[in-house]
Amino acid sequence: MGSPFNISGSASQVFFKNKHSAEYKALSTIADSFAHPQRALVSAFVLNAVDRELASQFFLDEVSVKNKGTASEFLADWTCLLQKVRPFVCTNVKGTLKQNIWKRDGGRCCVSRAGNGKQHDESPLLTCLLSPSFFSDGVMANNKRLSKILVAFIGDSQCQNLRSLMADDSVSDQDHSGQLMLLSAQNFEHFRNGRISLKRSVSMDESDSAGYLVASRNYIPSIQVKTFHFTTLENRAIGLALLPNAQILEIHHRCAEALAWLEVSEYMRSANTLDQKGKRYLPNPTNGTPARENHWSLRYLQGIRRACRNVWIQTPAFFRAFAYKRLVNASDILYGHTGSDRVYRLPFNLYLRVARSDWASKHQAEAESLRLVEKYTHIPAPRVVDILQYSDTSFLLMTGTPGEIIGRRICTMTDEQLHSAAQDLKNYIAELRQIPNKTGSGFQICNALGGGILDWRIGDSQRRELRFQDETQFSEYLVDDLPLDEEAWKTLSKSHSVKHDIVFTHADINLRNLLVDKDGKISGIVDWECAGWYPAYWEFTKAHFSARYNVRWTADVIDQVFLGYRDELRAEDVLTSMAPPW
């Protein structure tokens, strides 16, 4: 989901083991030279190259003072090359070749026919994977640097093979068929813009069939990309047509990440232009001092809501449980899936957690966490409406919070917006840590009611009542029965020998649980079922545990909120590699 700005000194540099490598130096130079999303676009040249070190060194050489090249010039040439490898609809194909392609693909899209239950796609488009004049047109001829960039990206041997494939104008229709495939109109747009690509999976007879993994990239919130995990390209016209060329598909797959970021760049530039013209601007209700009548109107509405809540919770339990079950049945139809099998959206922007009755204590602890957050902080979090255990089911009804999940927005958020979200989160975490432990349970590490913690990092917490009198007891539990060698103990000792404050912790800060408004300000923090009192480092290490491979999120948000705890993160990396959370 992008390349980070804060590379140097970030805890996320565990993913760059060798800081003396050309790759690390290239990514650092890119971070210093570009803002998002151009940074992600250029980083894709390094991260998706056949030989990352070679590509990295090429980039460094190209932008060096000696060559008098600039990073912006490299971006312009890289963008030009990407635009040339974008597939396009072919309209000037001979009738016999078109018929053979149609027969080979069965008149269906080569991607969506896998598992969609349809026999035919409506009007599939004849797609050219790479222009036959790719090397011979004026663009490549007039800009020698494009060929050098291509060689650095895919390697000299692949480039030579590609030249041979595209150079011979005397080849038959059958040979040209390898550059063509049928795609539905929607999947053509996805394929053209790198939202989907095909990665060779199973080695099969080229003339008969070939298996491919379908990689997808959902970077723009308004564009939904249906997931197809696997497809098989079959040749129903053996002797008349070839399968889509595996090398061209491989090149497209390597370029797809950059093509997707190129589309994001175009999308953000267009959105910014509209913002400047005032067509997309919506006033932020949190800016400025609200008018007096708005203040009293808000108080009036809050009073009505409280009254309605009081009436509702006085309704008999069996009736409330009946209503909740009926609303759950309609939830997916009305609002779609929330992403969790235990959370359902209801009318009036309400959300309902549903679980077996043995989960009721977890619901009660989450409800108490939300009450504590409301009492002691200004954090925009859900408010508890109702908590109910009836028969074999437990229910927790909460209000929703405004905004959009940051995981859906992060690819189109500017560096400034992400920095704003990080500052908001830092302030909210500071408030959260001031909540006192008044449970009277005698346990320092526990949930909001003083009972056992629930944490997806600790599998046993879902089955057992786990709470600890102090951090030492907690640390001993984390290493219990693990096969730790001397090197691992040395890493752990740097963390577990330090006495940390025990603070109230959300314990599941991730891309799904933070909501932001259009300006990147945090408008909601949700999913408090893991909240409780933990060692001060736990919020940081858990945030890495939940999204460790989204480097822009961890480096530009999490690592900026928590400036310490690096030894603790290394210790947790050791432990989580040995103790899977189940």
C-alpha cells in the first residue's frame, strides 16, 4: 500500500536487513525525492524488478550527479514506459485471427470465467497485451533511456527475448495470437490499470492450458475489484491459435503494481484539481466554533437519543433478542458485509456484536472499555446502547462513528493527511493511557472489568481466563514452552528485563479499526474488545503484529506515534515467529 516517507530510523526497517545495500539506498533516495503517490510509483521499479539490487543500482546511477540525471526525469521516463506497456483494445485485427482468438477463449473473459457461474461474458473485448510496435515506434527510438530502464527492470535476457518476439513482422496469425486475449469490459479496465494481473502458477503444456494466480490491487476506494484467486487459460483452438504469451503476462504482472500507482497518481491529481475549484470541498464540522443554535440542537438530539435508549433497554429481553436476530438476518442485504462474521450494521448507524453466550463476559468487558473511554477521554469511539445475554446468544449494541476505514483510504491519502492521522492517534493514545485501573481485582494486566484479557496475539486468551499480577508474570507466560536458543534469549532479555508502565491499551490498532474524514483527521476508533491494561509497549508491538507488511502504515503512522520500544518489537518478532496465535 505504498512506500513510506520515514525510512531512516523506522522500526519497519526490519524489512531492509542490509542498510548498506543498493536497494536500501535507492528507496531512501526515492523517499527523499518524492511525495506519495509518486514515491510508490518509483519504488515499484525497485521492488518489482527481476533483480532488485541491479535495478536499485541503475536508479542510483541514473540520478547521480555524475550522470546529471534527476529523480524527476527518471519518474517521467518510467511513467512513459508504463504507459507503453498498458494493454489496449485491439480494433484492427483480421477476421480469421479474431475468430481463432474467440474460439480459443470460448468467447469468454479469460479471468472472470473462473468460478463466476456464467457461461458467457457480455461483449468481451479483444485485448492486445503489448503493442507489436513496442520497440519500433518513435517513442522508444527517440528516447534510448526507456530501453535502458526496461533492461534494468526485467533483465537483459528477457528484454532480448521480448525483442525477438515483437520484431518479426512475417510471423503467422497463430504467432500473433499470443499477444491477444479476451477480457470483459470491466476486467479490461482492471487489467489495463494494474488492478489485476496474472502470475504463472502451475507448469502446464503451453499449447493446451496454463494456470495463473490472479493478483488484485484495491487502491482507489471508489473502484471495487472482484477477487479471482486463480484462473486457467485453456486453448480450445489448438493449431489455430497460441495461448496468451507467458513472458508478456509476466512483464505485465511485474509492471502491474506501478500501473496501479500510476492510476492512483492520476486519480489524486484529478481530485486535487476539483478541490481547488471548490467542487469537492465539504466544510469540516469540527473546524471553528459551532454556532449557539447548533450547540443546542446537538444537545436536543442527544437528549432524544438517551430517551429512546432508556425506553428500549426497558423493553423485555426476549423481545430485544428477537428484534436483534431479525435485524441480523437483514443486515447483509441492507448494508453488505462488515468484514466480520460477528459484527452487523443496523439502521440508524448502529452496530451489533453477536456471539455465543459463553462470550458474554467479553461483551461486558468491551462495554466497560467504551464507558471508560467516554468518561476519561475525548476519543471518538462508539457508545454502548445495549448489552444483552438471552438464551444461548450474547448481544452488544453500539453506535457507529463517522468516517471511512483508513485501510480503504490510505493509498489515496497524501503524506500530509497521513501525518495528521498519526498526530491525532498519538494524542488519543496519550489520553487513553491516563485511564486508571480501579477494578480492584489485584491484577495489573487484565481487561476493563479486571477479568481475563482477550488478545488475538495470544491464542489461549480466547479459551482461558488469562490475567496477570504483574509484567514479570506476563513475560514468563509469553515465553512458556517455547524452544528458545541462546540468541533468542539475548534478544528477549533486552525487552523483558525492562520494567514498563502498565497502561490502558486498545490492543488492536490496525487499518480496519481507525476511521478518518476527508481531510485525514481521525473520526473514529472502533473494535475495543481487546482493550485492557497491558505493558506500555504492547500497543506498539500489536500494531506491527496486525499490519507488519504494510510498510507505509507502520513507518509513517505507527512508528511516528511510538518513538521507542524497538527492542520490544524485536523480542515480539522472535516470539510470534514461534507461537502462532491459535
